[in-house]
Amino acid sequence: MKTDFIDIEEQLSTVLLQAAEDQITEANNLLASTKVLVEGIKAQVAEQKKLIEEFNGRMQTFGGTVLEAHKTYINGAKHENPSP
């Protein structure tokens, strides 16, 4: 026959173990959602990096076009180096 004291110990042990298992489950769920968030951030950064690289390419092309136009149309193409 169990005493009340032993019953309390068993209940306490059961509750503590369940609470620990619940925390582990919650932590694993948080880890999984964090991994999904990280992958989303990586994808967004990769997309922005691609857009910036494309923009830089367009700006370089535009700059080259402006320089060629300057060389061609300033002083009848005799002005190779622009004045300061």
C-alpha cells in the first residue's frame, strides 16, 4: 500500500518529466520554424543581390554609353579626355 507521500512523489515526477518533454517539443518546433525563416531570409538576400548586380551592370553600360556619346559629340570627336 502506497502512502500519500509516495503518491505525491510519483505525481511530481510525472509532472516534471511531462513539463520537460513539453519544453523539448516547443524548442524543436521553434527550431524548425527558425530554420524556415532563415531559408526565407537567404532567398530574399540572394534575390536582392541578383537585382543589385543587374542594376550595377546596367549602370556600367549606361556610363559607357554616356562616355562614348561625350567623346563622339563634344568637339567633333576630338575630345578624348574630358576637361576637369
